[in-house]
Amino acid sequence: MTDYKTIAARLRLPEAMIIDGKSEVAQSGETFDTTDPATGETLAKLPAAGPKDVDLAVASARRSFEDGVWSGLHPSERKRVLQKLADLIDAETDMLAVMESMDAGKPINDCVSIDVPETANCIRWHAEAQDKLYDQIAPSAPDAVGLIVREPIGVVAAVLPWNFPLMMMAWKIGPALATGNSVVVKPAEQTSLTALRLAELALEAGVPPGVLNVVTGMGPDVGEPLGRHMDVDALTFTGSTEVGRYFLEYAAQSNMKEVCLEMGGKSAAVILEDAGNIDQIAEIQANAIFWNMGENCTANSRIIAHATVYDDLVAALAKQAATWVMGDPLDPATQNGPLVSAEHLEKVCGLVAIGKAQGARVVYGGDAGEGLMFQPTVFADVTPEMTIFREEIFGPVVAVTRAESDEEAVAMANATAYGLAATLYTRDITKAHRYARKLKAGTVGVNAYSEGEISTPFGGFKASGFGGRDNGVHAHEQYSELKTIWIDLNG
Ligand code: NAD
């Protein structure tokens, strides 16, 4: 069995930003600590960048874009380089997984089997897709040719969250680089290490200097200047709805850059009267909320169950929660490690306390564990007025609500400001189709909790999403401009 502790002890952690292909400290010389949430130890001191560093990174991205060193390549050449990057990621799976696990508190098994392979898969998928996409010719009179072409948008800024640091970076840079853009990435300040390593690997794979830059630091110091930058053409963001809103303001107040936002959620699983095997559903739904400590944007943090299956479902969920293994993230047996930070644990504890005070019934868990851990928690008898029905907790906490009919269950699922994902259980194919269409969410899983795959677009309705989609060839749209070229053949 792989000894992850030994890998951790020998790991070289990146300490510099990558700007214009070079390792850089912040212009101010300032640093901030990135810590291991499992131990509280400082892992590395990283550059605390500011607007001057952002200007340098954007200028290098602009230069490389206009030079055509990447944007001007034959698509198959970009494909070759990005395939090499995916191969380098695969070759470094264990090291990247340990770095991710230590920086974010994520269980090592998930990092090895999901985060790192999916990162490579995403980059490879977009690399392979983009030289097979054709542009269009418009219907026109015989004396004209109307070309409808897609061009790379230019300089893309990507502002990332801490819950899936590598994967979220791949979801942005995969399609952005494949379509020929130059990119400036701002990782979350809690989890910047693997972003820096990925940028080093990109250089090794042959991505030219300046095409992929990584600037580390705080949201207001790096994220805001990117959002307000006059020379950034598109900004793609994954994170909270609260911060997502700022990017619309930044764009409106600066150069009207394109903005694509993937934000929070309060996704529901709807269990209809004829849902089928309740034990099996409870097992799937335990995974849908407890996986990754519930720090997952599509986490099914609400379950709305028909009255006829409600009691059995609550009992089966509590049983599932009791089996969840909490512990050291570097132990392969661990299913849940610590939450990402003390501030985040405090937020989760606060919302759980409100749930208790408002009368929801704790069926399992309900308390913090050792260090920054929080127990898998099942609340029953939750009503739509309660705060834990409405607000994103982003922890391993599920709120179960009783519905008197299938119609009411679907209506309750939709009674939220968010619309990222939903799950629907029924054995009736007609109901499956009817209610899947009624659910107001970007992804609806039927009889399975699912985010789809790399081939399917991912994003949210309502306050969960804005301006485009990640994944699939649909993601390419946010990184390209549509142009009409009209050629008059009479001249
Ligand atoms: P966050 O919004 O706090 O931070 C995200 C990024 O924005 C970070 O890099 C942060 O430094 C930056 N930022 C913070 N304040 C800023 C400001 N004033 N101006 C510019 N940038 C700023 O989110 P988080 O806590 O890192 O992540 C958790 C959230 O992300 C949850 O709400 C979750 O649902 C969401 N999320 C959504 C998806 C999705 O695809 N829809 C995926 C993962 C996470």
C-alpha cells in the first residue's frame, strides 16, 4: 500500500507564483501562510500578491496572446502540449494528491481516485475536443459568403474556490487554454499549492511562458483587481454567490468583460412515493451530502421525502451517517477529514445551532468533532421556513423535510434562491421525465446523485450560476467570441 505519510514528509512544496514563465515573489515582498487544516501547521509561506502583481500577470498574458505563441498555433499543436500536461499530472498523481490532501484537508483516497485523475481527464478531454470542432457558414445569396467563426476571447482570469482546488482549476484552464487563450489564475488563499505545481507542469509540458500565470493572495487584493482589470477580456469564477455578485459589479464598473459564475447551492433530493429501495437511496444520499465533508457545491443538503417513505428514510440515513469514517486525511481509510478552516467550522456550527434553536430534530451528529472536524449530521422535521432549509451550510449536514404529495415535494425542492443540482427518485418513467423537467436546476440526477460527466455542461439556474457553463464543449463558449465575416463575391 502507498505510504502517503512518507510522500508527505518528502514533498517539495511550491513557494513562488508563476508569472511570464518565471517564479516570482510578491512586488511588496509580503507573504501569507498556507496551513494544513488537519494539524494546524504552516505548510508554506506564499506570496501575498496585490494589484501590481496582477498588472504584471495580465500584461504577460496579453503579450503572449497577441504574439500568437499559443493563440496562433495549429489546434492540433495545442492539443499535443495539453495532452503532455495531462500525462505529467497522471505521472505525479501521488504527490499532487498528497499536496491537495494536506492543503485542503481532503481524504487522500478521494484525491488519488477522483481529484487528480479527473484533473488530467478534464485537460485531456478539452485538448482532444477542440481540433474537432467546426465553425459555420450562414445561408446566403450566391454572391456572398457569411462565415460564423469562433475566436479565442483573449486574456482570461480564473478565480477559484478551495473545495476542489485542482479540479476547479482544470475546469477553467482546460477549455480556456484549449481554445487558445492566455490565462491568469487566482487560486483560493486556503489552497494555492497544487495550482502553483500545475503551472510548473504546464511549463514543462511546453505551454509557452505568459500563457498560464498563477497569482496567489487574498480576494480583495488579487480577485478584485482581476475583476476590475481593463485588459482582462473574460472572468470565470467558482465560489460563493456573495462574491460572485461582486464580479458583475466589477465588470459593469470597468470594461464590461464577459463574466461566467459558478456559485453556491442548496440542492435537494426528491424522494417520491414510488422511489424504490430506501436503504439503497439512503446510502447514495449519505454520499451526496457527506462526501468531501459536505464542502461540495452540488451537495444534496436537503432531502424532501414523500410522507409514505419519510420515517424509513430518516432512520436509514442516520444508520448511514454512523458508518462514516472521520480521521486523518492522509489515512486511506478516512472518508471525512477536517473542514478547511476554523472560520468555516465556526460558520457550520453557527448554522447547526440555528437549526436546533428553530426546532429541527437532530437524528444523528450535530456537533463538532476533534480539531476542525464536524460530525455527519442528519436533521429531520425541517420546514421550508427554517434557515437550514434555505442557507448553504457547506458542511456534512443534511436537512430532511416531509412532503404530503409528489407535487408538493417538487415544489419544495424549487422553493430556494439556488438552482445548481437536484436528484429525483421514482420507478415511474413518466414521473421521472415530468418532474426532471419541472426541477429548476442545472443538473438533475434521476435515481442517482450525479453531476454528469466531463462531456455534459455544468452550471446553475437562479443564484447558482451566471453567464455560461463549465464542462462539455459548451464550456468553450465562455472562452471565445463569435464573429461574422461577410464576404461579398461581386467585388
Ligand atoms: P468564496 O466566494 O469565498 O471565494 C472564492 C474565490 O473568490 C477565492 O479565490 C477568494 O479569494 C475570492 N474572493 C473572495 N472575496 C473576493 C472579493 N471581494 N473580490 C474578488 N475575489 C474574492 O468561495 P469559497 O469559500 O472559496 O468556496 C465555497 C463556495 O464555492 C460555496 O458557496 C460553493 O457552493 C461554491 N462552489 C461552487 C461550485 C460550482 O461549480 N457552482 C463549485 C465549487 C464551489
